Amino acid sequence: MRILGIDPGLNATGYGVVELDGSEVRHVASGTINIPSARPLPTRLNLLFEALREVFDQYHPDEVAVENTFLAKNVAVALKLGQAKGIALLVAEQGKLPVAEYTPTEIKTAVTGYGAAAKEQVQYMVGRLLRLDVEATTHHATDALATAICHLHTALPRHATTSMAATRRIAHA
Amino acid sequence: MRILGIDPGLNATGYGVVELDGSEVRHVASGTINIPSARPLPTRLNLLFEALREVFDQYHPDEVAVENTFLAKNVAVALKLGQAKGIALLVAEQGKLPVAEYTPTEIKTAVTGYGAAAKEQVQYMVGRLLRLDVEATTHHATDALATAICHLHTALPRHATTSMAATRRIAHA
């Protein structure tokens, strides 16, 4: 079972692919799609569409999880975020893949056990769980990986609970 | 010169095609794309994508104008609007068509000469200018037609000024 997590943004969209291997969650790939902000908006949206399609084609996820940041600072930011998120959902739908959305609180709870966890705490846990050097990974990519882990935890509790709970104990130790 | 105007919305997206014929603005087609709100969001976005593609394929516009309602009531509404607008811009970009965005104030000013005009006033002027029975047209479709007219007025002042100015005089008579 391979999950693609997406942290959508108009300037930078993070993606993270994880795989459930027995009861272990394994890091497959992650990265950031940077969209030049000087380009016209329609071009930027299409660049994001094409780049996400490449990620789908390269990693063949079984399911997709998208971070739903509805707590945008203001309406202008929300409009921009909505555009990027819409593209992510569209690409998943066109790939005929199941797609779920998770709020930041759900993602933080799934990864750290605490819905108001700091960004650094999420990063730390993602690194711990996936044996990944998060210092070498962008915030967008770790957020995307956290979203994918959240989906495993939420949608596949049978498989994922053991390793997630174990990891959470480490975090709180 | 054929312009496709789009009034994007997640439940209902209006479209309107107008053509500049000499100094006359002519109504080619208009309508509303209704998206069943019970369907999952990714499906709705893809239904909108496919429906807009059909409109593009059917009417072959030369340029596209999209209403940019950044004055959404709140962040949740803005996120939804953003998703729909993102799809509209993406379809235009993938069709390699020039696309411009206009605020409601710009559209109202172009069509009625008054940026704070009431919805009914915009409808009336669209009907007048295009010799169209606006009673038989949805608000979304007339908004889309107004957006297309705004683009003609803004992007092609050489061609459009005469008839637009004449029509505006009628409105204020």
C-alpha cells in the first residue's frame, strides 16, 4: 500500500510518498515542487498540474492524502491555497485514485499524538518514523509525508496502529 | 474576436461567449454548468474541468476572461471559490488561450459605468447590449457574459469603445 501525501501551495507544493511494508512505514520519496511566482497565474497552475502528474506517474501511489489548510490567514491567501489544492484533487481524480483530505490538527494528532504540536515536533516525528534526515528535507516535504502517514493511520488502522503507537511512545518518552 | 467569460463557482459555473462583429458585440452562447454538490469534491472539480473543456471545444474562443471574486464572505468560501477558479484558469492555459481576470467592480464599471451597480442593473445592461432575454438566463450566465464584455472593453478599447459607450449612454438615460 503506497500513499502519496500532498501539501498544496501556489509557490511551493510538498509531496511525500510512503509505503506500508508489513507493519513498518517506509519512506519512498519526497520533495518540493517550486513554482516561479513571476509567471502568470494560469501558467503556474498548469506547471503545478504537470509536475504533480509526473509525481503520480513516477511513484504510482494507491491512494492520495491532501492537507486541507482551511485556517488560512485571510481570504486572499485562502483563494490562492484553494487554487493549488483544487489542482491536487483534480490530478488525483483524473488518476482514478481515492483521495482524502486532512486538517492540520488531524495530521498533527496522527503523527505526534497532539493536535497543537509545533512544526518542529511534526518534523522530528516524521524523521523518526521514516528514518529520514529531516534537516535535508523541506518543511513542505515533511508536511506532505506527515499527511501521508496520517492517511495510513486513519484509513488503515488495522495495519498502521502498531508502528504508529510505538513511534508515538518514543515521542513522548 | 470571440471571448469566453467565466463566472466560476463550485456548485454553479456560468459561461458566456460573445463575439465582436465590427463594432457590435454579439451573443454567441451562454449557460450554467451545475455540479451536483453531493458528489465528492475531487469528482466535482473534475466534472467542472470536463464541462469547461467541452465549452472550449464547442465555441473555440480566442481569449478568456474570468471573474475574480476575491471579496468572498469568509475563508471557507474563498477556498471553494479558489478551487473552481483554479480549474477555469487551468483549462484556459491548457487550451493555450490568453486569459485575464477581472474583479466584480471592474466588470460592473465596464458594463454599467458604475462600479457599485446592483446585480439587476448588470443583468439589464447585458440584456440590452446583447439583445438577450435575461429573464431566461441565469445570474451565473449573465455574470459570465458581463465578464466577457468587460474583457472586450478593457483589452480591445480600439474596437469596443464605440458600442460600449453608446450602450452606457442608454443605461444612464
